[in-house]
Amino acid sequence: MSDISLAALAAQVFTGLVLGGIYVLLAVGLSLIFGLMTVVNFSHGALYMLGAYFGFVLMGRTGSFLVALVLAPLLVGVFGLVVERFLIRPLYGRSPDDPLLLTFGLSLVLVEVARLIWGKIGVTLDPPAALAGAVNLGFTYFPTYRLFVIAVTAVVLVGLWLFLEKTNIGLVIRAGSRDPLMVRALGFDVGRIWFLVFGIGAGLAGLAGILAGPMRGAYAEMGVTIIIESFVVVVVGGMGSLLGAVISGLLIGQIVGLTTFFAPKLAEIIVFIFMALVLLFRPSGLLGETGLME
Amino acid sequence: MNRRVFLTTTAAGAATFAFPAVLRAQSKDPIRIGFPAPLTGPFSAIAADMKQGAELAVDELNARGGILGRKVEVLIRDDQLKPQVGAQRTQELIEKEGCQFIVGGLAAHVQMAINEQTKKAKVLFISTSQSDEISAKPDTSPITFHEALNPTITSRVVGKWVMENLGKKWWIVYADYAWGKQNNMVLSETNKKHGGTVLGNTPYPLGSAEFSAHLPKIQAAKPEVLVSCTPGADNIAFLKQVKSFGMHQQMKIAQPLHWISVAKQGGPELYQDIYGGMNFYWELQDGNPDVKRYVDSFQKKFGTPPGEYGVYAYSAILEVARGSELAKTTDAEKVADALRKSPAYNHFKGKQWWRTCDNKSFQDMWILKGRAPGKTKGDWGLLEVVSRVPANEEFDRTCAEKGLA
């Protein structure tokens, strides 16, 4: 096909960056929770969905997208704290299957509750007027809102990195993921760190949800497929590795984007083919530490 | 089981055997029409409209004395947009709940599964789903009727109109399942027949919310018309992303169908200048008292104007009634024969008829265009009628082409 111009390809790379950004926000939270607590959080997709719906409600109440963008992730984060405190905490020390089953059940409940409250049909969210329309990037027109999503994702990830690397709490979180017993011996309350980390992970999922809302709309089942893809991102990046999740999320965003461009029929399964290939050559993922899963 | 229950059951059983009159009285039991539809999932808005159309038809039937003097009930069940669930619900409706007729189905692939069950159980089925196969070999049967339009008709009618009015260079985006594939095929044929070019065809998985990865390529190809076969909730996500990329300023957008419940949810900003075909639109009531009567009673019962799929459900249930009255029985084959023997009907929206060789209904089609925001008529008046295309058997494949002649 001679029509495949460099400009279209460049636009495709930007599109892939947005897809990847959403994956990264979800995968970083999943990875953080798994790395620290060895909890496979199956309710992450439902938290993503809650983020979009909370955003919808808050935009209706306040009329401001920015307020919703800040408050919705916070509310989902608080909801995550409640889930950790009352549902997951009693399961610590038991088989890792128990929290997995619990969060899976929780996701089913949340989807049904969303259907009850907001209806089976789903709702549409509009981006704020300032971000509506498209900008001329020189080689193509690209939706302003999608550029905004790329920017927000970048800012949040840098903020998260600073928090983990430069603050004392971050230091304890990183230490806790290496050796919780030693951290406890040093007098830190590991339970409180886990509590906090689950809240942060949930908040990031909520942020991904409200960011995706104006692009894809909000509906009860919106987290069902993306949770699977996010797990693929985590596995490819290496279970528990944050940098791995970021790299793998962006990589998979590009792979999906480019496959859609050249071979649309393959776009759906390409992530799984890619995962299989990565695991074949690097069984613990791109940046995973060997032995973490054993 | 306690003694009293045992006694009453055996007594009732004995009475049934002893008195044929009791048997006759039993046929005064209500006539039950089973109605599988995807009440949850991406088609739920359209399914809700179908449910209401069915309920209105049953209300009206009962108000005028039911069918053959028996009360009518409609049993609506969620097929979850899954063929295996649709098949299971249908089987339960027939075997456990004793339905004499099945009407309904919305997604083409689920409707096929329903049809398998009704054929097996020898129950008359009137499909309200868009599908080409349902009225063709090997899927059709003498007791399978098809009330809705099908992809061949919609894509030939809308495709021809688009060629004549909007442009000849197209790009087609379609949901990768029965309905989408059939539309894509017929649209491509229609385009070629009228001397156009299809620059590209993009399939995507049904139920997608993310289309952006497909769009730069389409934008670069510069088609005159973007033809979108993105049903249900996909339609909103698709149009939203197409418009956010500014593509509506670079090309016209047309679809084989508009769905008013979906358009209402998406809003006028999204649907402005989007062209599409329909079998019915509530504003047709202007100047047509029959349509007005229907719209008024629907509005009175449900508080919203009727949609296009509710009309299919309404008409199909009234056809079950008409056929049963004509045949004086609920026997599937006799009702089917009766409908073929007097195939013409008009349940308010204009003359329709069953083609006797394939049990396919023929009806007028309308081309509509989305109004600009501020120009809409209330919440539901998002579209304006651009053109009427009278019913014509030539728009469908012939019975010979369907393997039926």
C-alpha cells in the first residue's frame, strides 16, 4: 500500500502512546500491589470503571472536569483503602489464592452495582471545552484531549517516581517490597504501608478510568477486558517491577497501535503473542527478578 | 409432600383424565410468546426499546380480547448477546414455560442460535434481528419469519443513496461479526456496481470502545465518505473518536442504520450531519394519523417516543396474533401457512408484506440525517428525514439467490 505515509505512521505512534499511557497507569498500580503484598488484584478493572463513573458524577455536580479529575481518583483511592482494611487485610498470611478470589468476586459485585446505579447502557463523558477538538501537530491533526492524557500520565508517573525514590515513606515502601520481615524488625508498621499502597494503586486505576472516560465513555463492563491486558503488561514487564510495567505498557501500546495499522485482524491477539514471546526468552519478564513468583 | 397437597394433586389429575371439559378449559390458558433479547451489554438500549414495543402490542391485544379468545403473555428473557445463552433461554421458554411462539432476537449471531432451537421444537419464530442468513438456506425454514430489514436491503438502499448524494470514494469500518461482515460485503458490492472505489475496509471486534488506532490510516487515505457499521454502544465511541480527530470536517459520515436510542444517548453534537437508514422514525407521525396513534400510545405508556426496533417487536407480535386468528389455531405450520396465504399487513407504519418464498417482510426505508445542536426537536428529535425509499423486493436477494427457488 503506497498510502502509508510517514505522517500517518507518526500519528499512529501518538495514538499508541495514549493507549500505552492508560495501560501504564493500571499496570503500575497492579504491580505495586503485587510487588509489596503479593496480592493479585482482580478488582483493578472495576476500580478503573469506578474512576470513570465517579468522574461522570463529579462533572455533573461541579461542572468542572479538573475538579473531577482530581477528586475521582482520590475517591477511588479512599474506596481502595476501605477494601484493603475490611476485605483484604483479614486474608493476609493465607494462600495468595484467597485475595485473588476475593478481588475477583468484588469485581463482579462492583460491575452489578454500577449497572444498578448508572444503568446497563453506560454514560458519555465530554472533555472540557478547552480540550475539545484537534491540534495540528504539523504532520497530522491529533485530538487535544489525547495529548492532555499523555501529559497527565507523564506528570503522574514522574510524581510517583519522586515519591518512591525521594521520600522517607517511599524508601520504606521499597524496602517493604524487598524484605517485609526486616522492615517490621526495624519498627515499621508494614500493615500501614500495605494499606497506603493499596490506596495508591486504586487511585491510579481511578485516574486511568476518568482519563479514559471522555475517549471511550463509561460503562459497567469497561474494566473487564482491560484488566486482562493490564495483567499481560505486568507479566511482560516483570511481576512487581515498576519500571518494567512502565516500559512494557508503553511498548504494548505501540505494538497494538502498529498492528492495528498494518494488520487490523491481529490487533486483538498480538498482546498475547508478544507475551508468549517475551516469556519464552525471559521467563520472569523484561525487568522481573527471578524467584519472585516461586 | 403433605397429605393435603397429595390429595389435591391426585384429585386434579383424576379430574383431568375424567373430564374432557377440563382439558378444553385449559386451552383457555394464556397464549405465551417467548421473547429473547440482549437486555444487558452494548445493545441494551435497543433491546429496552424492543421490550417496550412487545409489551405495548400485548397490552393492545389483550384490550381487544387476546388471541383466539385467550389472554396473551409475553415472556422477555435476557440472552446477554451470547448465542449459547440465547439458545438456552429459548429452550427454557419453550419447554419449561410453554411458549407457543418465539419472537425477538437482536444480534444476528444470537438470533441464529434461537432459530436452531425453534426449528427443533417446531415453534414459529419471527425474528426481529438484522440478518441475511435467517431468510436463506440453510438457516431458514417454513416456520421461520423475518420481520426486520437485513444487511443486504439496508446496505443496498443506503449505499446507493450515498453514491448518488455524498461521494464515491469510501472507507468502510465494520464490527467483525455476522451483521457487520454482511454489511461490509454488500456495501462494497454496491459501491463497485455504481462505479465507486472502496479505499479500505477495517474490521474491529464487536463491543470495542477504542478505535483511535484505526483512524490515522483512514485520515491519510482521504476518503470522501466514511461508512460506519458500528452497532449499539460502539457507535457512540466510534463517532466520538472520529470527531475528536476532526475527521467529520474532512469527509462525510454515513451508516447503514441509525438507532434513535443510541443517538439520543450520544447527543446532537455527536450525530450532527451523520447519515443513516431506518425502518421507522417517530417524527413520521407528522401528517400520518396511524403513526401518530402508535407514537401517542407508546409515549403514554413509557414516557418516551418509540424507537425503530420496538416497532419490529410490536409488528411481529401482532403478526403472531393475525396468523393465529386466520388459522384458528396456534399450530406453527398452520399459522405459517395462513400468513403466507394473506401476506399483506399494515400495523400503522405503512404497507408491508411477507414474500412467500422466504418469509421475509418488505417495508419502506428512510434516509435520515443528524440535526445540528439547537435544531433538534426535544430530546428525541435528533434526526431529520432526507428521503423515503419505498419497499421493493429487488433490494433483497432473490429467493433463487438464497437457495430457495
